[in-house]
Amino acid sequence: MADDPKRKSERVPFPAALKVRNPVPVEAKGVDIGAGGIGVELAQSIAEGSQVELELFGDGTIYAGTVRMVRPLPGGGFRLGIQFQKDDDTLIARAKAIRASAG
């Protein structure tokens, strides 16, 4: 069940480091993740509508998506909402497993 009527799937916290590979290589921090998208924070903005490639789990797997929302953060940096090209229901389970193993 979705936690927001606009979302098709559950979102879970995902406070993990990740890498944006394209359009510009930059380190980012996850905020939350669902089967259809992810919220991330990073130091520089990437324009809405941009196609991005993300490495989420440090295993070299790349997830492609589109930036749907960009918001400046009060202390500097930006929060982005990225919609994946394809929904992947395994992402929620992987994020929960990482959180559980972190303690």
C-alpha cells in the first residue's frame, strides 16, 4: 500500500550513500525509496526533467530515472525526487535489509 495517494508503492527510509553517474558524477545521500522512485540529497542541483543514472547499493548496478522534483534545502544543497524508468519491487526489501543490518 502506498503511503501517499500520488505514489503507487510504499516508501521506506533509505539514508545511504549513493552515486549519481550521469548527467554529472556526484556523491549523494538517499532519503527514502520505493519501487518507483527515490528521494536524494546532494550538494548541486540537477534540473527537473533530466535523465539520471544512479548506483544505489555499491554493487555496480545502475538504475535509470528522471528528476521530477528539485527543492533547495535550508542549510544548502538540494533535495531531488527521481522517478525510476521501471518500477522494481525488490528495492524496498533491499533498503529494509540494509537498514536492519545497520542496527
